[in-house]
Amino acid sequence: MLFANSTPLLWLSYYGLSLLVIVAVYFALTFLPRLPRLVLTWVVAGAIWAPATFRLPLIEEGEFYTGWAPSAMVAAVGFLEHNGAALRGGLMWLVLGMTLGALIGVALWWWRRPGDDEYVVQEEERADESESPRRREPVIG
């Protein structure tokens, strides 16, 4: 059950709030063209959503707690604790998530890019206007 264990509820709330952050990043970057906006948004999404494993020592000698956390947090804690293994693992998954996010952003841009048939050249517009300079009224029968 979702409420019996707090870990799934924690991850669910984390991903729910991160969706709000991603939407805010996308709308904050509206001054950019579509390709860089999508790439930057999905890089942030990859950084936020990439999980990594961690291992913390417990009070008892030789016992450890292992689990999953966002890779940015694993890398930050590894840096603050001067733990090279945690820092290396967290950064590896963080960079992998950001790279995958950038690839998804480029793929979305490529998939939804405007085609050639949507653009009308001004010369074509002028040619259409020159053929019928006056308006023709519709006729029934």
C-alpha cells in the first residue's frame, strides 16, 4: 500500500513537485528559441529525475544502509563528506541523466519541427494576389 511505506510516497511527491519545476523552467525560458528551450528543460529534467544508489554507515560497526536517492543529492552529499565513491557514482548518473535529457529534448524538437509546406514565401503571396485583383462574389446556380 502506498501509505504503509513512506518511501514510495516520498518518491511520488518528489516526482510530482519536480514536474512543477520542469514546467516552470520551460515557461521561464520562453525568451529562447524552441530548440535550446527544449534541450535546457530536458537537461534539468534529467538532472532532477536521475536516481543513484547510496550507502551510509550506521552506528553499529560494519553495518550500512543502502538505498536510492536523486543523483544530484548523492553527488552533493558525497562532495560534502569527501566520499569519492559516492561523488563519482552520483556524478556519473547525474551526467548520464542530463545527457539523456538533452537527447530527449533534441528528439522532441526534431519530431515537432515545422515542415517546409507550412511556410509561404512572400513572392508566392504576391503571385496569388496578381491573378485576381478584384473580388468575386459567390453565385448560386
